[in-house]
Amino acid sequence: KFAKSIDLKTLNAAINFILHQARSKSAFGFFGGEPLLEWEKLQYATKKIETLAPKFGITFSKTLTTNGLLLDKEKLLWLKEHNFFLALSIDGNESMHNIHRVYPNKKGSFKKVKQALMEAIKLYDPKRLSTITVVTPQNIEYLADSIRFLHQEMGVKRIRISIDYFSNWDHKGLSAIKEFEKIKNYLLMCYRNNKDIYLDFIDEKIKAFIQRSCFDCKFGEFKLGIAPSGRIYPCERLIGEDRGDLAIGTVQEGIDGNALAKIVANRGNKNKECQNCAYKIRCINSCGCTNYYLSGDIALTGATLCFFQKLFIDTADELANILYEEKNKLFLEKFYY
């Protein structure tokens, strides 16, 4: 298993590199693995960035992504004090979460993560707290009820899902369609009862339609991921086991212009079937890291992504059409005013 931590020398080099590369408004994210395993280094890096960034004319936000197992009241208060956005990984209700998120002894981690989430909800501004649910062929049947659980029972206002595009979904397509129909009906109930909820895979598709905006990955330009080795990647999702695949430099030596130029020249989408697709403008078919893991090519996507992107868009459009026709006050205020 890949279990490496960034050493202090590399961490300082990374901070120095970031501050010299960052735009005037930037975001810093701490992720893993599990970043709370290196709590003291996280605190050190945060304070150093907070001290140095103003000298570079940089205003910035900070995000922490955690599985919640080491998250307690003391850490939450510190993260809140330092204005972190918090993303907590919890795969929905107990049945869904415990399918994959288990301790080495195979015991589920749900109760511990639920406790951490409850504490976060008490202390945190709901706009700065979100949950992340990973959806796989093994747990898809629990998705709709898990969204209801997180929103209605736990009080989470911002829910994100991450589809495991890389598993075999051949016999689970019908299950996914059924779950998304349930999700649409739950959202209709929420809007009709004036209960707001942010679901990234629905809200962002609606916004993209209203604003006539298209998904544009800009792979290698606006986002960088730094591995424990100091290697730089065009997205943090590419770090993986840090084998150097698609690395574009190091924090010690800087960006490799040739490597970056090659990525920029080859990014996008070159699937023939995508070019005239009605869904293309709102589809993430040009997501370089997803494409790379699906096909080995940053510009070639796969059938699983296509299936889910269509399902996202169709569900979002069905929901939006109903609420627009009903002149739903919450929906109109959220997306149009």
C-alpha cells in the first residue's frame, strides 16, 4: 500500500513554490490519504501560508478533505478558527457507508464518522461544510436513502457524490436509474416544502443549462497537486501512488515546460461519438484525470462516465422543468434571482 508523508523540507519547498505560482485569489487544499494523520504538519503549513500569502498579495481559501476518523472537537475548533472549508467523507447511511469504509478488522467505521459529522454540524457554518459520498456498484442501492439520511436526519446542507467510474457497472445500470428517480422525487419534496439542499451533481447541471456554460477542464492550468515526493501533477487526483505518470515538474526544480505543453496540447475530448452529442456542453468528458484512469488517455473517455453524465443531466432537467412550471419560489430564487 502507498503510505507516504511529505517531509518538512519538501513541505517548505512546496509552500514556496505555490506562493510564487499562485494567482491573486487562490485556494489551498489538504488531502490524502488522510491529512489528519499529519496534524502538526497541517497546522505548520497553514500558519506559514497565512503569514506569507499577504506578502505576495494573495488572498486565499483553505479546504480540508478528511475521512473523519481523527476529527474531534479540538481539531474542528482550530479548523473553524482558521476558516477552513471542510469536506467530510461519509458514504451515506450505515448500510451504505459500512460496505467499503471499514477498519482493518472489517468492522464498519460508520458510528465514528457519524459522531464526527454531528460535531461538525454543531460547530460549523453549513455553507462551509460538505459531505462526500463515493458511489460504487456495491452500494448504489442505498444512494437515495443515504441522501435523505444526510440531509433530513443529519442536517447536512451540501452533499457531493463521487461516482466510481472505474468499476464494472454492467449489471447495475437499472439500479442507478431507479435510485436517481427516487432522488428526483425527494428533491421535489424538499423544494415544495421550502427546504434547501445542494447536490453537486444536480445543482451544477442546472446552473450550466441556465448560464449556457460548458464544462472546460483546463487540465494543467488552474489546478496543481503536489505529492509527498514533491512531484507536481496537473490535478491532485492523478497523484495516486506517485509513480510520476503525468507529473509536470517538482517543487524543487519547478514546472517542466515541455511536459506541461504536451498535456495542454493533448487535453480535451477526442471521442468521435462525443462530438455531436447533445449532452456534450454539460458533460465532464474532457476531465483529464478521469479520462486517464478510464482509458489511459487524457482525451478519451469511457461508457460508464457517459452513462452517469446523461443520468445526471436528465434527472436535473426533469426536476428543473417541473419546479419551473410550478413557479417554485425556492427554486427560482436559488437559480434565477
